[in-house]
Amino acid sequence: MEQIDNTFLTYIVAAHGWLNQPGYGSLFLVSLLASTLIPMGSEWLLVMMLAKGYPPLPAILTATAGNYLGATTTWLVGLYGGSWLIEKVFRISQAQQERARGYYQRYGIFSLFFSWVPVIGDPLCLVGGLMRVNFWFFSGLVASGKLLRYAVIAWITLRSIS
């Protein structure tokens, strides 16, 4: 009988213990994962850490950095996996692609500021990659939106517990 490799389970158990001990590393990882196409949130951990007395500025910056890097990962998936998704999976013609690019360039780029909104935020980042939005423009809009969101959550949390 073949023995089962349980290395993966060992890492899951270790990660579970680490996530039960909230800290900046956990906040960074949860924020990063929450900003990919994985359906989860990170606000709860920020609130919990602030309620336990963690300093607000490092917590906000850690959550923002993780969430921004997750969004950047999603943007990269759109950028490098984009043509395959568009042509093979969605079967969108060149004319339709050009029309969509025009609309996104005209109206959609600033929507990246709202990449923090649940449900629509991750697809916005994916479409930003598909539409080849300039990385620095993408970064400025996404990072500032996410920073503002975490700052507001921290402000509400700190006002509520004091």
C-alpha cells in the first residue's frame, strides 16, 4: 500500500495556527489573498488587530500593501492570460475588442479606484490587465482606493472602541 504524502496538510495546520495568532504577516497574507479572485475578505482581521491594540498606521499600510499586491497579481493575469481568455474562452472578435478598449479607455480606467469594492473589484483589475492599462496609472488608482478604504475602516473601528 502506498503511503500518502501529508506535507501539504502539515503546512495547512501550521498556517492555521499562524492565522489564529493575528499579526502583520497574517494581515498581509489575508489581504493579498482577498484581492485576488479568491472570494474572501480582509477587513475583519484589520478590525480585530485594531481592537487588540495594534497601532493603526502599520496595520493600515500592511493591509494596503497586501491588497495592492493581490490586485496587481490579478492585473498580471489579465495582462498575460488576456488574449487567450478573450479569444479562446470568451470568443470575442477583434472589432468587439477594439470597441471595448475604447469604452474602457474613455470611462473605465478611473473605475480602478473602486477595485476595493466586493464582487466587482477583482474583475476590474482583471479587465485593467486585459485592456493593457498603464501599470503606474493602475497602481496609483488601485493603491489609493485600497488605502482610503482601510483608513476609513480603521477610523470607524477606533471611534467605535474608544
